[in-house]
Amino acid sequence: MLETLLNQILNLSIEELTSDNIRKLKRDFSKQNKLTDLPTNIQLLKIYKKFVAEWTIEKNIKLENLLKKRAIRSMSWIVPIQVLTKPYTCPGQCIFCPTDYTMPKSYINTEPGAMRALLNEFDPIKQTYNRLLSLNITWHSTDKIEMIVLGWTFDVYPMDYKIQFIKSLYDACNTFDEFYENVEIDWDNPKAAKFTINEWLNIKYSDNIQQAQEINENTTHRIIWLTIETRPEFVTDKNCQFWRELWVTRLEIWVQSCFDDVLEANKRWNTIEQVRQAFHKLRQYGFKFSAHFMPWLYKSTVEKDIETFKIAYEDIHLKPDEIKFYPTSVIPNTELYNIYLKWDYKPLDNNQIKLIIEEVKLKYIPPYTRIKRLIRDIPATEIVAWSDITNLRQIVMNELSKKFLNNEEIRTKQYQRLYKNPKYFNNIYELLNYLKSDNLDEDETFIIWENIDSNSPRNFVCLCTRCREIRNKNDNRELRIKNLELDKEILVIRKYQSSVGTEFFISFEDNFWYLYGFTRLLLPKLEESIDYPGLWKTTALIRELHVYWQVSKIWQTSEDKTQHKWIWTQLMEISESISKSSWYDKLSVISWIWVRWYYKKLWFDLVWTYLVKTL
């Protein structure tokens, strides 16, 4: 019966194929057939998948994205999966942090991810199966995974637990197909499998973590990035080396504020100097890292909060690759809640938080940083005091966009920030010759591009990489990608300084500033290099390489797959050329499991946990 509904949807023109029209067809269909509920997107996707497999219809990417639950999850080349470690002690005593004995420190059991973890008994295999199952039945590709391990401070857990937990994540990805083939899904009520994994099969797992990692290199669900959370004081050489043996590629570090008096008042028990040294060491090992900030902590001010972001991008020890922006909320079972009850703390109102966000986005966020979050995903029912607006990010961005379109001064300043100290070149060879004689201490933007359109309207005003991803050009994203002229130089390279050396944010962009892909190249100073396998002196480091748009499946051979590889290869070749022209004799990539084979094809060798090429 639902085949009829799907055919009605497929008969819509491209212009008519919208979420509103699909909902209307569902309502009409349900009314005509006297159904008690509307047909679900999952049910329609199941029939759609069957039709495509039988060659009854052609693939319709727009329809897939409209029917997927949160299609945005798989539009950035990878799908994120969050898992939580078990409840455990934390060395911190932060006054804003909730104490929920059913959860790891700082989490509460009504947050969506935390709820899934609790219902699956914090078992890493159950949690991973759960998320992979949900993503697969909603038509998301899960062959490339960013595994995000949450739990406040990963490093306080016992060593055996940490190793076993990470091993289990690899095991779950390696064996998910076996689980999926045998699990029974009620397609009329697919949400029944949403939270808990109760079916246990006779599945054999690997003997040790090294074996699990080796299997994951060739399986169909590969962990391409692995993220953990920790505190600044745990970023030591010993821990960095241990994280790499787990194949960790990214760290989440809670910074909160750049003012020691604010940190002390909130009982953080670390200083901004410890944060500076932590970020310095993470760069030395080639890690990518995300900094968490909390505006309006106890004893802070709006002025200090704005200044925090200014410091974050002026201090060469900081300059995080990503940030999470978590305005402080008053939550029960916290010391801050007791202070609030005594009228010693007043939360931000909506206008104040909007002011901070606007100031930060318009003045301080550089084009090489990604804003991952603006609001933490805490249910409104858990918040005693703070903003009650759940879509605050959307409201702020809409207001900023109007200002951007109607205010030439704002447009001009953003344009200048996007291309700081611009220098134009006809080709990459002219740039390389310039770099040989360049003073690398100066921040510059190198543009190898024909025309830059600085006047036409954009769908964004923020310069962060998240806002500029090509996936955000929703109206004709597929058309823009197919029409990308591969022989045309559309290359932008931003050079800036960090405490470890000179950083290059190398990106392919179009003349509307949209990002197609980028890499982060670091040329360490000789005195800041670490004498460790893969990290020797005169060794350049690639800390991240990312190509955008819809996930391209590992086994797929399509035009988009070819183009995906072309941009990837060009970014690597440009990184090699810049490193060589600056007299570095090796290029080292902080590698993740599944791409070993690809880098080996480019003449890279596996050295410890890095892939290294002699230039």
C-alpha cells in the first residue's frame, strides 16, 4: 500500500519535492486509507531502497535527504557516533557541574546521548550497535565514522578500562554487519529498537586492541576519527603517546574562560597557563583539538566573556581548531544552583547572550576555526535559569544575516577578516617561490583564484568552517559540486602563527566563500619538534584533512567519489610542495585507521602511528 504513496512522492517535480509537500501527501494518504498514524519516513525509505535495488527507480539524492532523519548528520563526509564511559570520579569540583551518580561527571541522564548510554548500561558495544542501527534504518551511510568518547575526563579511568573500552568500539564497528543481519526490526514501529540493544548473538570479537584496529582497516564500518575528552593538566607526553596508540586524533578540552580569577571562582583547579601548555603539546603531536568555552560563569562579565574569545585567537599558544560555545546554565544538584538561590548569581538573558555571540562571530572567529556548538543539548526541563529559547543559534544567525545584507560596513569588515593581508598569485609555483623568501612570522592569505565576488549575498555571515561548508548551499549544492571545474585554480591558503610554528589552512573554495575541502598543515620550529618516531625535526605535520559534501561510500565508484579523491589528492600535493619549499624533508600525517592504504599509495610509510613521506 505504501508503494502508492512513494510513487506519488516520486512524481513530484524537483521544485515540488519539499518536506511540506511530502507531509501533505502523507496526510492525504492516511486520510484516504483511514490510517491511525501517518506513514513514517523510515517505512518509505525501506520501500525506496527496495525499488532502487530492483532498478525500478533511479536514486534520488534530494528525496533521500528529505526522508532521512537529520540528513545533516551525513553531509560532512562522516557520521558522528557519541558514546559515554561509565560513571566515575572526576578530579574537578566545578561549581556549575551537575552531580548525577548515574552518569559520568558533568552529564545528566535526560540528555539524549546520556539516556542512550544509561539504557545500554554504558556498554561500548551496545551503545555503538544502537547508534549504527538507528543510522542505518534511517538511511544514513555509516562506513566512515567519527567516534566521540564522552565522559568528562577520560584519563582518570583505570588503564585496563580505557583500553578495553576503545577496543570494544572497534569490535562493535567490525561486527555490526553480523549483528544487523540477524537483528529483527519491526518496520511498522522502528523506534522500538531506538534505545536498547537486547539481542546478543554468538559474535566473536578480537583478541586484543591491535587486532581490532587491524580488522577495522578493512571492514565496512571504519573509525576514521577518534575523539576523547580530558582536562588540560592531563595533556602530557606520556598521555599523548598513549592516545596515539589508541589512534585518538582529536581532543575535547574544557577551557571555560581565559581569566584565572573566573576559573578559580568556579573551582576549575587549573589555570589558563596550563591550557596554553596543553594546546602547545597537542600541536606538537599533530592532534586536532576543540576548546569549550562557557560565557557568564560565576564572577564573570559580558566584557570578560567577549575578551576571552579575543585572547583565544590572539594568544599564539591557543588558537583552537574548533570551539564549543556553552553559555552557563543553572542546573539542580550543583553548587552554582545553591549560589543562585541566594541571589548571588544572575544568569544571562537572551539579549546578553545574543550580544556575545554576535560580537564573537563578527570580530574574532577566524575562517580556519569551526564552531561545533552554540548551545549544549540539555533538556529545558532540567534548566532552572537561563535562556528558554531552544533555537537560539538559528535566531542569532538570521538576525546576523539581515545585518550582513543591509550593512555595507559589516560586509566589508567580514571580507577583510576572511582574506587577511591578501596576496594574489597566478599559480602555485609563484606562491612557492614567494614562500622561499617570505617572512613566515606574518599572517597572510594567499589567493590563487580568478575572481572573488565580495558583493553578492551569501547564506551565511559567520566565517567559521561549519557555516561555510558547501553542504550549506542547500538550494543547488549538487549542481555546484558537479560544475566544479577541476582544472581551474580556486585555492585559498591562510597562514598564521601558533606557538609551535607556522600553520597553513589550505582550502578549496568557490567565489561565494563556500568550502569544498581543507587541510591543516603545521611547519614546527626546530626547537619545538619532538624527537619521537614520525615527529622528528624538519618534519612537517598534517593535523587534519577534510573534504565536504554527502558521504562518499568507501566501495563506491561514482563521479562524486572521483571528485572527492581529486580534492584530497590536490590538498596533499600542495601540502607537500609548501613543506618542501620551506626546507622540511619529511611530511607526517596524524593517521586514522582506514586511510593507511590510501596514504601508502601516495608513498607514505607507517611509522609508529603516523604516516610519513620523505620529500
